[in-house]
Amino acid sequence: MIERIPTAKALVEIREKVSVTHPSMRKSVTVCGGTGCQAAGCKEVADKVREELKAQGLASEFKLVVTGCHGFCEQGPIVVVRPSNVFYPKVKIRNVKKIIERTVAAGEIIDELLYKEPVSGDRIAHEQDIPFYARQHRLVFAHNGYIDPTDITDYLSIGGYAAIEKALFKMKPDEIIEEVTRSGLRGRGGGGFLTGRKWRSCLDALGERKFVICNADEGDPGAFMDRSLLEGNPHAVIEGMLIGARAVGSKEGIVYVRHEYPLAVERLIDALDEARHAGLLGDDILGSDFSFDIRISRGGGAFVCGESTALMASLEGRSGEPRAKYVHTVEHGLFDFPTTLNNVETWANVPEIIENGADKFASVGTEQSKGTKIFSLVGKINNTGLVEVPMGISVRDIVYEIGGGIPKGKKFKAVQTGGPSGGCIPQSMLDLQVDFQKLTEVGSMMGSGGMIVMDEDTCMVDVARYFIHFLKEESCGKCVPCREGLKTALDTLDRITQGKGEMKDIEILEELGEWMSTSSLCALGGSAANPVLSTILHFRDEYEAHIVERRCPGGICVELITYSIDPELCDGCHACVKVCPKDVIAGDKKQTHTIDTTGCIKCGACLSACTRDAISRK
Amino acid sequence: MLERIFSRYPVDRTSLVMILQDVQTEFGYLPTDALKEVSARLQIPAAQVYSVATFYNVLSLVPRGRNLVRVCMGTACHVRQAPLILETVKRELDIEPGDTTVDGEFTFQSVGCVGACAIGPVVEVNDIHHGHMNVNKMKKLLDKLEQSAKDEGQS
Ligand SMILES: Cc1cc2nc3c(=O)[nH]c(=O)nc-3n(C[C@H](O)[C@H](O)[C@H](O)COP(=O)(O)O)c2cc1C
Ligand code: FES
């Protein structure tokens, strides 16, 4: 821990002392400790690295650093040896000894353990040369791969807390807001509201107390960038909040974080302690007249609590029900005091803007969407993980250049963005530039950055039903249009996916959508119809196939499909026969198998057992 | 009985959700007596405590099983066949999501995104994430848990 830093000058001195070697250049072995890698067994790998460094007498020379998420979750556990920056994906415990012996101690590169480019088959030694990373523009995520999130010195050594120092001693609150406004930063949590404008209203609002809140509820299913930021670089979020608090004149900050993110909570608690100990939170920060502290509140696992007014209700100890928006939270927010609420990623962008200026930030991106955005690229895509890209990049580049295309040579069908409030981008719009405007224009939205890729084996009606089901479960039930509208929409979609739909159901869905979007209390209901309307717009043929032909083209809707085995592909390996719980698959070993569909319960056991993709659902 | 939990937070209504979460962690559910105590201590009407206790997904008024199986039904997992996994658990345990088996061994929940979307479909068992699940892996995992429950019962 760092002792209390009394002045700005002392901070500069400390930084000079600790930044002799940049964390990316120091002798170390970094092991990714993000959630994806944890499930892949990174803890055991890290333990083994520690053990081997010790056994080989390298422990005093090379530091083991367990970092936050590198983004390339598909390839976990990830180990990088520094300063040579040799990158090893999917590391097995049994290879750790070899890596320490040959790469750490002897400086060799172990070819067969390197990342293999799936198309060319080339082995690639360094992160920056791997296509997944090469096309990214990492600003917010720049340091996640090498800093130790549990050590404030690492954050200081990459220039951390220089922005708050500048904001405190070289800028007036008004100028901070001007800079953030000029940068064009827009909220990364959903609405894309101009951050500077929000802060300005909060500064102008009168109140005995003012609150600054970080929204880390991250309820959008399919998005996990906020989690990775908090786990990998919590001080960036804290520094952003400090700057915001200085700008609007607040002393009290709160991070509202999902309880499903225990590691993020733990990292944040530690980081807050360290910052407090160093005098970067608390009274008279760095010897100035500015005092500010942050506490954590764990959410209770309700999607609607990510909505700003519901979040505040939850913080006040009530059920998370939103209220009408005509009362602005920047004036009457938490406990009726002026409140500035921003998303995790929004906060994490702030230090960069203050330190390097609005112009530099605004040099990246499009006319009305500046900077970068982190997307979680997931679903039917080869390179799943978190990608940070400049605003304005095309969907095609994200899916094919960074994402490496669709697995198993399947056909691309759509990308879903904006979560339950968003919509789909079909094949014909692959060249769409991703920014706030363009996504909204095509009936989707930026949302918090979930990007779910769907291939030909996805049913778009099922996807619409999925979102409506999700929202029906999560609707707080306070207003009628949302509560009843979702119920009716779900009943209708259930009928269609069960092959009991009628053509007029499509009209009913469109009408319901219209009604919900104009009369719901909050954006949950207001945007709930988007996934339905967008799939009707782009995939009407699939709705019609379900209704007219009683057929599911994606092979998903259970009532409309039957399982069968493609005799061309089946090699008679017996794997499906062994797992079928109903014993309805017949065929001797090495003979083509067949499914007796009368007894088949369509459980999918054969599907996951077959290694040759011979099971088809039609 | 809840002093230790109260001592962690300011004793006022802002702490209600977190105090209830800690009670949940401590007992595995929210016992009626505990709810009454929270209500008295924080000076919040019991009806309001009840309203909060039933609003949030992490809070439960009934005891949970020894094993908590949570199948992620987030979007990323959904498109990677999570519904088949959900059906498998339903069939194997013979209960609906949200329920607990009669022997108190398993509680089964369907949840919306656990934040590990890149390795979906994901199933969380007793706070451990299992990635890239499929129907057969799910069955094996449940078998293993059932077996260790039996072994414990015998010893
Ligand atoms: C139903 C619903 C859920 C939301 N969930 C989140 C969330 O999980 N995280 C988030 O940052 N914003 C969420 N939002 C958006 C917030 O209301 C708010 O606009 C945002 O946090 C503001 O921060 P920003 O301007 O930095 O984006 C949600 C909105 C709605 C209507
Ligand atoms: S959608 Fe399953 S973990 Fe995110």
C-alpha cells in the first residue's frame, strides 16, 4: 500500500519513482485472471507458474502478475511472458514448466505452444500480430493485459491519477465539463446521452448534497465489458468518478454493481481501500479543498435496476421500480438530490480525455460518435471475447477480420446489438458503420455493447420470443403497457413458434410494439418491442414459414422440427446411440444410424455427441 | 442474531438490499424471523421489507438446496443451445426452474447472463462456472453431484 500522498508534487515524485519500468516492459509472467479464463482453469495455471518460478530460482527476478481480462476469452487460459511479450493461449498445466524453462529462463519461443492462425495455420508469437487484436483500437482496455489490478503502483506507473491531478490543480470545474463536452463522449450504458451535457445540468442544479453514481449493473445478457473493466483496471473507473465529482461538485460516490460479479466487487473494494489509503479518496485530496469518497452497493439481480431511476430506488432501499422521466435525476436524483449517473465504460474514458485532451479523443470515431466502444463479440463466432474498436468500423470487419468468421463454415445470418432494447443487423447490412446513429437508423441500437452473432442455425422468431420472455420476467410490473403488452406479445410468439400462429399475429405484434413504445413508463417497456419489430422487418420470411408452412427454417423451434441423421455424414461411430436416453437410435457399429422419430424427445443428446455434424434438425 | 451483518453497514434503509443479501448468504434463504428483525432494526415496515425480499432474484423466502445449479439463459448462451441444457436439467432433476428437489439436494435456476458469455453456454454450479456445456456434459455433471451426495450420505 502507498502512504498518504499529501500534494500534487508528491504524486509526481511517486509516479516518477514507480514508472522506471513500464509494467508492459518489466520482467514478469502475466496470467489472465478474467472470468472466462477462470472457468478454463487459470487459477491452477497461475499456481503452477508461481511454483515453477520458485523451483527454478526465478521468483525474485520475474514477477507473477494475475491480470484482468485480455479479451480473447476463447483462448484462455492466456499466459504472456514479458518483456518479450510472447503470448501463449490455452495453456495447460503440464506445459507451464516448459514455458518457464525455455521462454522465461532461456528466452526461447516454443513454437508448438503459440497461437495458431486458423486460416493460414501460421504460428504467431505476439499479441499485436494476432488478427483478433491487430484490428482493435485499445484505449480503455489498453492496460488490462499487463497491470496488476490489485496494486495501485501499477496504475500509477502507467500515468494513473495524473488526470485528476490536472483536473484539481489546472482546471476549473467548468473547464473540465467543457473538455468532456468537446470530446463528444456519449454514454456507453445504453442511451448514448452526451456526458458533458449531463454533467453541466448537474453542476447547475442546486442541492445540499450531490451524488455521483457508477452504473455497474450490466444487465444486458451477452455483455460483460463492465465486469472486465472493474476486474482488470478498477482505478481507471475510480479516477473517472473523481473527475466527474470534481466537475459537478459532489462529495459522495456510489458504485452499484451486480451481485453476480463477486470478483469485480472484491477488486473494487481493494482498489477503493488502496486509493483511500493513498489519500486519493477522502478529505482534502492531494492537499486540495476537494473531498470525495466512494462506497459500493451490490444490486439484487434485477435487470430493470440498471435503469437509472430504478437503480436509485434500489439504493434507497426500495424495490427497483422506475419512475417517470419528466423529473430529471440530474436535478432530483438519489434521495431527491442532484445526481450524475454514468456507466462503467463511460467513467473509464474520462481520465484519458482529461489527460490527453478532447481533440485527441475526438480524432477517433465518426462525426457524432467519438472514441472507441468495447463490444462483447459472442454467439456463433470463432473468436469470442471482448473487442475495443473505433466507432465507425464496419460490422463486416468486426465479424470477419476480428471475429474470424462463423464456426464450422456456417452461413452468417445476423448480428444482434443493443440487448433486449436492440435489434438485428442482417447479412445485407454487413457494411454498416457501427456508431450510435447508424445503428438506430436500421432499427437497432448501440446499447451497452453486446454483439451476438447468429448463423443459419438460429431461428429469428425464437430470438424475438427469447427477448420478450426475458423482458416479461424482468418487467417490474408497475405500468400496464409493459406488463400486459409483454404478456400478450409472448403468448403470440409462443403460438407462432409452436406452429399455431396466424398471419394476423404479425400485425398484432406490430401494433403492440407501437403501443408499448409510446405509453410505457420507462425504456424497458418503451424499447421492448424492438427485437420483435426488427426481426419482422428483416426476417419476415421466417415468421411466414412458421405460420404458413408450420416450419422452422433455423431448426430450433421444438414443435416444428424432427431430428434425423444424414447418411452421407454418419460414419456409424455409435456415439449417439450410447447417449440417447430413449434408445430410439438404431444401427450397428460402422453402419449408418437412423432415428425413430416417434419416440424421439428432441433432447439434443445425439446432437452434442456427434463429432461429424451428421444430426440435422428440420 | 444478525448483529454481525448489521455491523457491516450503516443501519438505515440504504443498506436494506445488501443486508438481505448477507442474510441470504448466511442462511441460504430469508427466514421470517430474520426479516422481522431487519424490519425492526432498520425501522422499515415489514410489508416493505417483504416487498423488497420478493422483488430481487437473489433473495429467496424458501431454503435452497445443497447444490445450486444455475443455467445461463442469456442471449449469447441462448443462441448456443442453452435451452437444450435447461431442458436436460429439468428432465434429470424432475423439477422446474426456481424449484428445489424434494431431498433438498438441488436448487435449479435459470438466470440471465452470468458475464462469461465468451465461453457459453455456461452453467454455474455452486458459484463455479462451467463453460462450453452441452447436453451430455450437463448429465455427467449432475451425475457426479448426485454421486457425491450419496457418498456423503453413506459416510
Ligand atoms: C431496462 C434498462 C436497463 C438498463 N441497464 C443498464 C445497465 O445495466 N448498465 C448501464 O450502464 N446502463 C443501463 N441502462 C441505461 C441507464 O438507464 C442509463 O441511461 C445509463 O446508465 C447512463 O449512463 P451513461 O450515460 O454513461 O450511458 C438501462 C436502461 C434501461 C431502460
Ligand atoms: S449469456 Fe450466458 S454468460 Fe452471458
